[in-house]
Amino acid sequence: MGVVYYANYLAWFDACRTELFIALGIRYKELEEGGYFLPVIESRVKYLAPARYDDLVTVAVEVARTTGVRIYFNYKVFREQDGSVLVEGSTVHGMTDANGKPKRIPGEVSDALAKAVGLL
């Protein structure tokens, strides 16, 4: 078909979110070592146009909002050649302990994320 496999967009969201965390000074490995985990509890992808195998794309992420235990992210995938939006999506992550029980987002993480709200 010559188009990007639909599930790859979720992997791109993950990679983009990881880069955002790094840019904000948040290291996921350190969160886990401190007993904090951030599983995806909801995801949504709206496919507007296909990315083709030769397309160069940019994935943008924003922190839409946070609550005491959840972080909401929005994503857009753009085709670099013409700037068209190919995909819009979102994920919701719940902060948990190692047993999957909700755990309040640490203050330094919450502060860093608050600075990034709405930067898409």
C-alpha cells in the first residue's frame, strides 16, 4: 500500500513524549528508580491523511493538562514537505507505584510539566 502502518503513530507519540521529558529535565529511568511509573491508560488517534514511506514527518507533543495523578498529552504529525497535518492524537497517563496503584505526581515533575502546558 505504500503507507505507514497505523500503529506506528503510537510508537512515534511515545518517542516524542520521551524527548519532551528529556527536554524538561525529567528522566523516566529516575522516575522508575524512585518508584514512579507512568503507564498509558487511554489513547486516541485520528487519521486525517496517510503518511507515505518516503515522507519526512514531524511529530509535535504538548502537555494538555495535569491532575494530581494523570498527565494528558496531545500530538500532531505533520508532513514536512507541505506542512499538512496527517494525524492528531492524545494519550492519558496515570502515575502509579510499582503495583499499579495511583500515586501523586512528584512536585518537581509536576512543576516541569506545568511549564510545558499548551506548547504545541
